[in-house]
Amino acid sequence: MDGGKIVAGCRRIVSGVFMAGHRVLRVTAWAAGLAGVVLTPSAAIAASPEWEKVPTPPFEGLGVVTEIAAAGPWAAWAGGVEDATSSGKPVMMAWNGRQWRRQALPPGTGQVVDLAAAGPRNAWGIYLNESGSPALHWNGVAWRRVGYPAGVRPTMPSPLPTYLQIVSAARGGPAWSLGYDSQAKKAVALRFQNGRWVRQKTPVPMVSASTVAVRSAKDIWIACTCDIPGAGPTEAMLHWNGGEWSTIRYPSKEQTYIAKIAPVSGTSVWAYRASTSYATPELMHWDGKSWTSTTIPASPFAYHFPTLADDGDQGAWVSVSTVDDDKSYLHYSGGRWNAESGEGRPGTAVWVRDLARVPGTRSVWSVGLPSSLAGLPFIERRR
């Protein structure tokens, strides 16, 4: 997967800097906002909640649900932790189309920090572990540990403030993950093959990598700081189209990183640019030729967990942490932002931790908890 042909440059791209086996696209025109954007987070609040709370099994002590992944209407997984104020115990739940049920994890499993799903018999998890295997695989019967290559651990993008999307899978397709080789001091791309994670070649070395997104075997994206010949460490995205890699550069900003990517098609890719400070995050969009960006209308007084899901109809969902209200879901479509509320949380500040669209539908799952930590964690769904 390291070969490929040279592809000609396109509109709004400086003359291509081509390297063996892949292409580099340099985007020179950067739009601060999409044309005609109307930022109206409070102008279009849903009259009645579009999001419904879905019951979960009870938690012991303080519970937190932080991760969710869906493979279809009858297959989804959610991970978190219970008894969080004490020893903390990992929790895994599975959705069968009717209800959430607990699933047992192998003894010694730590807190699950990311999930991906390809089908009812194929799901993956990454968990905190100082030694041994940090990865899990669901085979339709049980969760089992699966190995990363020797010397590779889940990519921990310190000093970034949160674990990112470091495992991703397509429905019925491959699963990819990101790791870090501490001896080689570089990030590595991994693909799940024959029951284990296997290193994959990338067109340029990755100094660090923050997120991976898989739409199909022919549409894979990785956000990284790449060591590009002649340029040195550079923020870029790597794209695999099934035949060759492309290195797609975008204008960088200090104290920011790409936290999430949501590929929709060859001419539509969403990305969430987060900040390592309290600066306002951005929603970015790639149309196959250039990047544009719009500011996410979020409170500058709260930390926002990076979340992103495409809406199945040319738009995107993100969430924001609220300070004194519950309008935590933001939908971007047609140059407008619309805010929506969760169910039964009037005047309640919340932290939404993750979003996942159900493949083949416009339905979206979310997980989170009240920011006061006084209430129960929630799983919500927008049909």
C-alpha cells in the first residue's frame, strides 16, 4: 500500500511537490469562513427535543460513558467507567437494536478510550494499559485482547488534552489504528489483519498522529505531523484511496490539532480542529480541492470535548460543553448552525463526550454526563 501514480495538481493548489509513491497537495487559499455562513446557535432551537434518552444498565457509583461506535441499527457499542471516584472499573455495553446490555471484558482491562465497529461480529476497543496489549476485539462471542506490534503503544498525543479517535473501522470493511513507537520516536499506522494489528507503510514518516478515519477500504484518512522532505515536520493529512497515498497539507495554526475526521465521499470530508487552550474550535471541510473552515459557535468559558459526525445528508454534527443551558448539539448544514437540546435537561450544563452516526441512516448516537457530576451518565439518540 505504498505505491501509486503521480496525480496532477488541481485548482487552488500550488504546483505539486511530488514524492515517490504519493502526491502532496499544498492548499494556498484558506477561507476563514464558508460563504454565506450564518452563526445562529440560539436562533433555531428545536421546539421539542429531537434527542431521546435511551435507558442503560445501572452503574455503580459515579459512572461516565465516554465512547460510542455504531455498525448499523442493530449493532453499536458504548464504553466508559463506573465507580469513577474510587478504583474505577471499565464498562462495555452493546446495543442489539432494542436495548443496551453489558458485555464482559477480559480481566485486567483498563478504561476504554476509543471504539470502532464494522459489524455485529467485528468491533475494536483501545484501553489504558501500561504494559501488555492495549487493544480489544469483539468476535461476535466475546471480547479478547489482541496485540499491537512489539514496542508500539496507543498514540498518546501529549500535551493534547484528550484521547482522540485512534481506532476506526468501516461497516463490513477494514479497521485501522494509530500507535507510537517509542524506540523509533515516531507514530505508526496499523491495520487489523488476521486477528492482529500490523504496521502499514505511510508515504512520509509521522512524527505524531492524532486521528484516523476509515470510510471504506478505499477511503482512509490520518491527521499527523509529518516529516515531509524539504519542509520538515508539517501538519498534514494522509489519504489512501485504495491505490495510492496523498499528502494533503492545510494551513496550520498554533496550539491546534485535528481531533476528528469524518469522510463522506471523494468530494466531502469534515474535520474538527481543536485547540490545546480554550480557543474556539473550528469545523473544516474538504471538497476534494481545497479546505474551508467555519468557527464553531461555542462558549469560550468551557472546555469542549472534540466530537464530530456527518449527518448523512451533506451536513455535520458537533457538540459543545454548556455552562448554563442544555443546548449542546450543533448541526451545520447549508451554511447555518442550528442548536438542539437533549431530553429532560432544562437548564442543565452537560458534557457530550462522543458522537457516532449509524451507518446507512441519519440517526446519531451521543454519550455524555452532566458537568456537575451529580446526575447519571446518558446515552441519547437522534432518530
